[in-house]
Amino acid sequence: MGEHGHSARGLVHRGGARRRLRWVLALTGAFMLAEVVGGVVSNSLALLADAGHMFTDVGALGLSLLAMRWAERPPSPERTYGHVRLEILAALLNGATLLVVAGLIVMEAWKRIQAPPDVDGPLLMAVAATGLVINVVAAFLLHGHAHGNLGVRGAYLHVLGDLLGSLGALTAGIVILSTGWTPIDAITSLVISALLLMGAWRLVREATEVLLEAAPSHIDVTEVLAELSAVRGLDDVHDLHVWTLTSGFVALSGHGIIDEVSRIPVVLDEIRERAAAKGIQHVTFQLEPRSLVQIEAENRGHDGPQRGPFRIA
């Protein structure tokens, strides 16, 4: 006996996010080409590093768009939840790509610190200033959707990395133009890489937690147990699991024992309400009459369950 929430409750609206991702993809792709040309002509690692990062952004944005589109495909007998976790896989891949890109930039920056090349400061500043404007617009387009969708957050982190890259390159250009000290270009790249590494690691960690079906960080399972323990007539909650299926879709499953069979509908309604108050949209809960459990236990040669502590498993 169980109560299933409708899966649609946990799915965030993705139409607006997809449209914004398309705009950001177009802006990022166009400026990436401009940065490659500017970086080569000015001999700026900061610009080339940012262009390399933007190249991964084009792939990341395209991957996020593809994953969101596939995630909307209906469930099938083979994939009863559909393809919703493709967004999480896309986020994991985006985060891993960011880690690799940041590592490559650190390696090249270290070489340039040891042997600083000449850098065209004015051209560096002009390209970086243009990139800063474009990346601010792109970040604004994605900001409203980045907190509720892990796949969009991956793309948003890529865009933020570009924004920081443009800001750093602009700063480096000002220093080079003012003082002629070219090592600032490589040093700026190191700072940008450090920020990218932190954001990428968080993204990889969160995506991995979802794939491992860990309890969401914003939900305290102990508190959920306490809420269920307050449901009148519900006893011996066990096999309780809380996990994230995809961004914005938290699920709960569990078993419990009940004395009064007539109260099953009321108990299930209260379980669902208390779970919803904790941000859990999809609930599957099995209630077993105590008399039936005792008969089964006696048939197996064991004592029936006693009223005891609420537990996860």
C-alpha cells in the first residue's frame, strides 16, 4: 500500500532555461572566435586561456541543451523515470571538463611566469572589455535558472569563469599598459584557474552525490524521521530513503507499521503533507497492518515487531 506523488511536481519548468541557453550559446560561440584571434595577435595567455575555456563552454552549453531536451522524453517500460538524469550527467561532465581546463591553464601560466613573453596591452584590453560585457549579459540570462537546475548551473559556472577571465584579462591589460610588467598576464590566469577549480569541484561533488542517490544537502533525514514519528498511528518506520532523482525532484520511500487499517488513507495523506513541507515531492510509502506482520513473523518462527525506535533501515 503506498502513495505516489506525481513526478511532474518535482520537475522544474525548463522552457525558459532552454531559450536562454540558446542565446548564451550564440553569444559565447561568436566571442570565442574573436578571443582566439585577439589572443594570437596580442600574444596574451589570459585571452587564449579564456578562449580555450569558452571553447569548452560552447560544448558545455550544447551538452546542457541536449540533455534538457532528452530529459523531457516520456518514460518507457525500459526507463521508467525517463531520461531526467541526463542533466546530472551533463553537469558532471561539465564540471570534469572545467577541472581539466583549469589544470592546463595553470601549467601554461607557470611556464610564462618563468619566461614572460611580450603582450600587446591595448589589444588585450579591447578584447577583454568586449568579452566582459558579453559575459555579464550571458550570466544575467542564466542566473535565475542556475539555482534550481544542476545542469544549468554547470553552464552558468562556465559563463562565470568566462566573466572572471575577461575581468582578469582586462586588469592584466591595464597593468601591462601602465607599467609594462607582462608577468601579470600569467599571474591573472592562475587566479582565474583557482576560482574555476573551486566552482568545478563543487559541481562535480554535487552531481556525484545525486548519482550516488545521497540525501540532498538541504534535507535532514533525522528531521524527516522525527516528522514521521509524530504521525498518529504510524509505528516502526524503517527502510527510509531520501534522494534526488534530478534537479528539483526529491523522492522519499519507506515502510511503516499501522495498527488500524481504517486509518491508512489518513496516515498516507499526513505522510505526504509532512514530506512536502520538507521539500520532498515524490513519496512512496508502504504501510503494513501489525496483525499481518505478526502472522508472517510467527510463520517464520520469529516474534512480531514491537513498538520501537524510528530508524532509517
